[in-house]
Amino acid sequence: MRTILTTAGMPGKRALECWMDVARTLFKNQQSEPLDRDNFFAELKAEPLADIDVVSWHLAPRISRYNGSEQDSLVLAYFGRGFSIELNDHSVVRDASAGLYLLDSSTAVASRALEPAACFGLRVSRKILAQRIPITTKVTNRPIPVQGDAALLAGFLSEISRVGPSTLSSQASMVVREHALDLCALTLAPMAGGRRPELGSPARMALLKVRVAIESNLTNPRADRNLIAAAAGFSERYVNRLLEQEGTSFRQLLTERRLVKCREALERGKQSIGEIAYGFGFGNPAHFTRAFKKRYGVTPGEHRASHCLTHRPSPD
């Protein structure tokens, strides 16, 4: 897993500043208040798994608040002991033991971790998970006991975060992505009134092939719908219909995946911004800069500078 931030060796107050800078970029509309400002520490790791993110973090005890204005993001996370959530109706959900939570960023919540939290999980778009299971208040911001399907899901997520998605081939990444989302849906189904989740189907397997074809052509400047459809073994019309059902398009999906790879290349710092843009099929750096800022809220140069300021290599 790629280290986004580690505060090892930093004074507590400087560590808090660095964490807040990164948190504002990755987790919009969040505010954190450590229980001990002078001894704050944080480590954050993240890597993309196709169009979702695998994340892990280790944080000092703290109170975090979200204002509920981000509509699309969900985080399925495993938390240790001593974690609680206060919802916007002031009801408190507590769990003395470790558990899974599906955190909904469209809901105003305050969370409290009374012990150092070593957590891991998935950050996923609401529309992606909602294709498998309804996302309602019955399943969000509530503890999920780690037993049965949930225990399998927790173990699966732990292993993905340990191995790291970047070590997987493009095809393996897509397959693991499907399994992870199916396990999420199966785990949440009992909380959603026992509704049967939408799992693997011929259309979903076809879409998996399309995603693999796109992933294999991220550096090809000539990649277009016709080429991708042919590589996946389908007609262009069928590919368009599959992507429409997912709420996306060929162009959106290709651009999103290229931007993810460009972000990773920027963080490695070995190529110029122009080399990265051309290397992943963007016609010119100006087009790349506009697309990157629209997606991440900062320019490629600002992202690289921010990463260089806050990143400290971890031992692994």
C-alpha cells in the first residue's frame, strides 16, 4: 500500500497540521479534534482498486465531524474498540467491540475514537454500491458485528490492504473489485430488511471485461469506444448500454482511470507533469491540468507539492 502520509518523527502539533491538510483533500468537509494535541500521530495509506479505493489508517484518539454536504462518497471501514458515532438527530451509536461501519458522508455525523484506531476499508461511490443493495439509514452509520458474512468481508478487506492493489494485475484488480462489492452487499442485506442483493450477472461479467480492456489501454492515445469494444469482444452499442446502466460513459471511465494513474505518477515524482500527461493519453498538459483540477480540486503541480511536503516514507 502506498503511504499518503505518515507523521513519524513530527511534533504533535505539526503532525496534526499535516493530517488536516491531507484529510481536507481526501475526506472533504471533515474536521478532527485530537484528544491530545501534543501527542497526535497519523498514518494514511491508500491505493485504487479499479474505481474504488482501498484505504488504511492509524490515528491517535480523536473526535471527527462531517457536515454531511458530500453526497456521493461511502466508506466501509473496520474500526477497533472504543468507537462511537453521534448522528445528526443526536442519537448515539456505540460499539464496545471491533466492528464494521458503512459511513455515509451525506449525513452529518460526529465520530469519537477513544483509543488509537488502526482501521482499513473501502472508499466507494454511492451509485456503485447502490447497484447491489439499497443505501438507506438502516445500513449506514451503524455497527455491523464481525461475524458470518461480515467476518469474511473484514478478513477479505484486511488481506487486500496488506497485499496492496498495486501488486495485482489489471484483470485480478477487476475480479477482486467485484468480489469486494458482492461481499459488501451480502453483509448489508440483513440490515436492509433481508432484500436480496444484486450480485454477479452476465451483464456485470461483460462490464468486467470492458473495464479490463480500458485498463489495458490507459497509455494508448488512440483508445476509443470501437477499440475497447473490440478488445472486450462486444459491439460498441452493447458497451455503451452497459456503461449507461452503470451511470457512466466510456469517456468518463477512461478519463477517471487515467487521472488515477496520473495522480500515482505525480506522487512518485519521477517524471515531469508533461511526460505524465502524454504518457497516459492526454493530448496536451493544459487539458490534463483542467481535468485533474476538476476531479481533485487542485492542479497537478499543487498535488505534487502537497504530497512532497506531507509524505514521509514508511519502513515498508
